[in-house]
Amino acid sequence: MAASYHPALLFMTIDRRHLLQSLAGFAAAAALPAGWTNAHAAQAHWPSKPLRFIVGYPAGSSPDMQARMIAQPLAQILGQPVVVDNRPGASGNIGADQVARASDDHSFGIVGNGPLTSSQALYAKLPYDPVKDFAPLALVGVSPLACVVPASAGAQTDKALASLRQKGNAASYGSTGLGSGGHLGMELLKDALHFEAVHIPFTGAPGVVGALMGGQLDCALLPISSVLPLVQSGKLAALAVTSAQRTQLMPQTPSMREIGAQDVNIEVWNALMAPASMPAAIRSQLSEALLKVLNTADIRDQLLRQAWTLEDASPAALQTRISSDRKMYNALIAKKKLQLE
């Protein structure tokens, strides 16, 4: 005989089933960490595809080499490929804009100090907002610039500075381009050490070096990696490095403080940045992985061989550096009335 169920009993059976399912759901939710949401659950599976590592500089540049040394160990930690994507141009601003606009939660980039600190004041129009559009992940490397002169001028700082002051506007200095660290840094140095020199921009460090060696320029601020072999071989002379203290990269060369420029501390650096739109939990996970890579002895040795040092790579230290340098460069740019198209 077919089983028959009273409607009331059927209702009780269905209701009991729903109750048990609800209780199971509550139990599962209770087992999750406090504050856990569906968004957190999705982020637990991040990264779900290869990461795009944007580099706003050409292949073979310092930021490019740093990105490539980081990409492989980062991929091993995260379990997904990390693809370096070079987007050079406009002194790094094109790549910075690509980072700012990325919205897939799997893109980040290496950005030089210029796009993050001086570009907003220098350029009348900028496609991104360096204050609002980025979030710091880690600092990659730091290096002062070297103040170099032709070998014939000698490395005696007092005599070289006296010669520059005597020449007045007849003196000249070169840089790797308008708005570059060597351009803005030399303007700071001129004010601090009371000399004049006309700015002659070049398209890269090789042109500046060639003009110095040929005697067409009186001085320049250049990356240590570009001039160290030439200083060591006697083809150029180094007057000072632009940091407040001496650097292990050129330990025999005086600091700014030693030559009387107490308030000058100019360092170039590269930063790993995420778009501000990247969720905080993912940003934290990516930053933690990057810091693991950067804190290994192998990576630090590679950076040192490329004339970069790194002490505190944390996002907090990076943000402090960004804010401090932005204030310094904004004041200089306003004072000198510098602006680029």
C-alpha cells in the first residue's frame, strides 16, 4: 500500500529540512574569520591568472632589469606567471598611467620617483593623479646621484666649485632630459652652493658623459651606475654624491653635507605601485610577496651590483619617501617656474 502523509506532517518534514540547511549555513559562517565576506572568499583564490608587471621604461633600463629580477621569484611565491610589459615613453609617465588605469586586480608596476613626485607640478596636463591613483607596495632600490666633472677639472671639490662660481653663466651642466633627477637636482645644488650654470638637456646618460669627457660641459648629476667605471678609471672626476651621508657605492666620495650643502638630499628610486582601485586585501597579499622577494640576500646582492641599495622596502617607508620628495620638488618647481608641455 502506498505510503500516505498528513499535510501537517509533510509541512513539518520540509520545514525541518530547511531548518537543518540554515543551521549548517550559520555554522559554516561562524567558522570563518571575523569580518569575512564573499569578497574575501574571492580574494582567497587570488591570483587566478597571470600577473601583468608594467614597466614604463625601455628594455635594458634599470627599472626593467629590476622588474625582471623580481618577476621569477614572485611567480614562484604566487603560483602564477608574472609577465613584464614594457610601456616606455614620456619619462615614465605612460607606464605610470597604465598602472593607474589597471582594473583587473592582477596588474601592478614599477614606477620611478619622477612620475610620483615631480610630474604633477612639472606638466600642465597629466593623465593620472599621482596622489589619488596609486597605492604603494614596496620600494625597490635607492641611489644618490654623482656630481661629476671632466677629469681635467680634478676631484678637489673646493677648487672645482670655485671655478664654477668664477665662470658664472658661462658654465654649463648636462642632464638626461628636462625634469629629470639630474636637472632638478642640479637646480637645488646651484642654490645651495651659490653658483650659476646653464642647463643643456640630452636624451640620455651616454650623451652627457660624452660631452663631459670632451670638455663641452662643466658638470652633471648622473646615476652612479652610469659613471662609476669612468670615475674609477680616471676618465671623470666625482666631486660629491647627492645624499646627506656617504654611500657604500662610492665610499671615497664626499656627501652633500661635507661640501656645504646641508639641506640637499637627492636620491633616485624605483617603487612598486598598485592602482588605488586594487582591493586592500589583494594589495596586502601582493605587497607581502614582493617584500619576501626583496628581502632575500640574492636580490639585494643583484641590486648592489647594479649600484642600488635598499634598507627599508616597506609600503610605509615608501609612502614617507614619496610625500617628502614631492614636497621638495614642488617647492623647487614653483620657485624656478619650471613647466613642461
